Amino acid sequence: MPRRTLRKIDTSLDYSRHLFTFPQLPQPWDLCAIFPEHPEAPLEVEVGSGKGHFLRAATRQFPEHHFLGVEIAPKYAAYCAAHLIRENIMNAAMISADAMQVFRERLPGNSIYAVHVYFPDPWWKKRHRKRRIMRLEFIREVERCLIPGGKLHFWTDVQEYFDSTLEMMAAESILEGPYSLNVEEETWRTHFEKRTLLEARPVFRTYFTKKISEYS
């Protein structure tokens, strides 16, 4: 289903602390450039932030963590950043860029506490499925970037996407899992999840972890 048109972005806001394009990201990577206060805090990355519901909820639940949302659609990245600014959330920021490029060309190894991929575009046509974010090329970057014990969370409302991802992970990935989880009704609720549950459709959730023993 195509995304709905967003309201006009407020250009009067100061986005300098909350919205970055790919060329603006520090190279070599330096989290101080994005989060000057407590750059040593655990970093979590959400791929495809949409309207930013998860990102804002997670920052309230884990104020001691930093969160980066990576959104390929510039208007949605700005929309999320505007909400962070208005709510004075200082432990989160948006990156307007392709997530694969951010992981491959900016994020260093063993640097991320958790990666969150919620309701990614399923690319329904078979010939387009190579565009899915949950493909081996991306998983290899996640494996590299996660700290030992770090987690990859994956939720979708498309069972075929879920099943094929689990098959790929079992055959190709060094991450352990899949693990099941119980989600409280109002925890980490995304816009797509709200809509899915209102329509009485199932949500498929799992997570994987990076082994500690092999990397410690």
C-alpha cells in the first residue's frame, strides 16, 4: 500500500541536531558528531522509520540509549526529525539515506547494540524481491556492526517475507535465533502495526543475536 501524503514539513525548525543526510555523516565514524552528550551510550539503529512511532517510544523507554533512524524517503525523515525536535528528544536523530549505504560505508564493526527492522517494504513482485532489505548483503553488514550479544529485531505482516527470511538466516547467517518474544500492547508500536492489528491481521515477530563467545 502506498504511503499517504504527509503534511508540509515545518522549515522554521532547527534540524541541525536531528536530521542528517549521508554526506553529512562523519567519516571516519564519530558518534560525538551526532550525540555530543554521552557518546559512549549504547547505539540502536532503526531501518525504515516511517512516521517515527517506534523511535519516539523507544527513546522514552530507554533514555540511556541513543537511537538513529534511517529513512530513505527524505520527507519522512524530515517528518520524524520534526517530531523529535518538538518533543525535545535529544537521544535520537534521523538519517535521510539508504540504510545499506549507511551500514556499508559509515557504521564501524562492533558498534551497534541493536538493529530494528519493522514492517519493511515487501516488494511483492518476485522479480523485485532482491530489493528487500532483509537480504544476505544487509545481514552480513548487521553481523559486522552488532556488538557481541547485540540483537537484530525483525517484524512483518507478510508471512512469506517472514518465512523466507527465517530460511535465509538459518542457512546463511552466523546470528543465533530465531527467538520468539512477547510484546506488550503499547510497546514499540509502529504505524503499520497499529493498522495491521486494527484489521485483525497477524504480525510476525522475531529477533536474532550475535554470539558472544566467538567475538569476546
